[in-house]
Amino acid sequence: MTTLLIVDDEHWTRDTVKTLVDQELWGISQLDEAENGEQAIEKIQKKCPDIIITDMKMPGIDGIGLLDVLKNDYPEIPVIVLSGYQDFMYTRQAIKAKAVEYLPKPVDREELNQAFGKAIMEKRKLEQQQISYPLFAFKQPAISSLLDPFYATLAFSLKELNEKQFESTVEQFLAELPENLKQNEAFHFRFHQQFLVLMEEVMKQHNVTLEELGFERKDFMYDPAVPIETELINMQAVGKTVIQKIREGARQKTRINLDDIKYYIEENYSSPELSLGMISKKFYVSKEYLTTAFKKKFGCNITEFIIEYRMNKAKELVQTTTLQYKTISSMIGYEDVSYFYRLFKKVHGSSPGSVRKD
């Protein structure tokens, strides 16, 4: 089933999209709406949708700002961009953010559903690659009798975060693995798939994601060309890393210092990479937990704080230097000067030029 978020400040556009997209065909089980970028980000932080359809020109955080957040924090979500404004700037930003499709308003039913199908394919591409190998691999008793005890021990050591037991279990299995099974593709595939299932169970148990552990889904793609001995060694390294990071994450969650995170933002505001996603990875804490805790203490979420802090720094530079606005934009972490202009005016109520004249 598929979840969809529609972002547009005009309710009739949202209603039109809901009417035109074939919800039954695409298996849409949940459809949510947001009137602007701020609302969208809040909803995404609570529960990630599978696909987002967004307008570009909206009050507050507009489509470009939303795309910027999605690119940094939620690159796994395919985005379809809508706009009634045939401006190169919007097209360029959509391309830069790797939007699945850019559709002009008024929305055409056929074009919208074609774009949605493309987004579905993008979302499911890795999963489909993962299941493309013959399923007979799961049905061979000889393979099950060898793998099941191994994975039972492996699962216990992972779930208990016992690094030494995990490492010794893999080493013992590698030493005892018969030569004929090393060349058995069915065995290799079953071995790989069970490890993925095991990893998913461990991450679910400890409420973490691949991204929070520093991995991407492509890191776990099945490749029959990789010898099983190599995969075992890689598995050992991955398992140890997962155990270490989950342990560290648990420690961080119990003693996370939000003032340290605030200080980190203030010291690194000039980095274009600074974002909720980057900070959550650095401090080994989930984006959802960090968003809630930060807002509870400081009254705003991390994305809002970054924007406001950068804009205050920008205002200071505008008032005290003769630097070009493009240079100031770059100095505070924004490569797109037009986006910088819009944020500056939104935060300070007037343009950089007006502030400098005053």
C-alpha cells in the first residue's frame, strides 16, 4: 500500500490532485494534505509518506525550501513538483533536487498518473531488485538445516548487542562452511536474504533505521558475483558496526544535551550540509526524537532554528559589510541566492537591499 502527501496552499488544487490521481490503481491507503512547507515538514517528521506531490509557490517555506529539506533529510522520498509558474528557477530547483517529474498547472490526469507511476517505480526499484532472484532458494531442506542454527545464534547475539559472540559466530561458520556450498547460488541467496531479515528485526527492536546507522539500502543489495566468504567478512563488519552504533545511540538518548546540539548548529551554520538529517546522524539520535525534544526545549524545530540563526547572521553581514548578497548567501550555507532572498525577507520582513539602505 502507498501513502501520499499533497502540499499546496490552494485547497482546490489539493482536491483536484486527489480526484485525478488513481488511488485504487496505485494502492493509496493513506492520503494527507499540507498547506505549505512548514506543515509538510511537520507531517513528514511524524510519519514519512511514500510519495510527495508539492506546489512551488506557497507562503512561508515554499516548494524550493521544501525540496531543499527533502534532499538533505529525506532523499528516499520521490517528489512530483507542480507549478503554474513557468519560471526557469523552479524547473532548475526541481531538477537539482532530483524531483521525479515537473508538471505545469492545470494538472492533466494522464500526465499526473504517469508521473505517479514513475514515482512508484523509483520507490520500489531497490525492493524489486532485491526479490528478483529465484524463490526456490528458500525451499531446500539441506540449506535450512545448516543456516537455521547459525542464524538463531547470530540473531541472539545481535539482539543482545553481544559483539564478541556475534564475531565468533561468524568466524566459526566461515571455518566450518563446506566447499560445495560456497559455490551454491541457492545457498548464497538464502544466506543473504536471512541476514537482511535479521537486520530488519534488530533495527525494529531498537527503533533505528539504516540511515541512522550510516548505511543505505543499496549497501545491502544482493550480488551473486561477490564470494560468500567476502560476504561473511562484510557481514561481520556490518554487524559489529550496528551493535556499536546502537549502543552509542542508546547512551546518547539517555544523556543527549540539546544545548550541545544548539551550539553545534551555531558553530556550523555556514555548512550547506547542515540539516536535521545530518545532525541526527552525528549525534546518533532519530530525527523524530530530536525534533520533539528540541522543539519542547527551544520552542521551534531544528530546521526553523537553522534558518533563523542563518538569517540573523546574514542581517549582521548586510548591515556591517559591503559584501555582495551572493557572497553572504554562500557564507551562511545557501548556494541559491534567490532562495536566500526569500528566506531573508520572510524572517526579517524586508529585503537585504532595504536593510542595507537603512
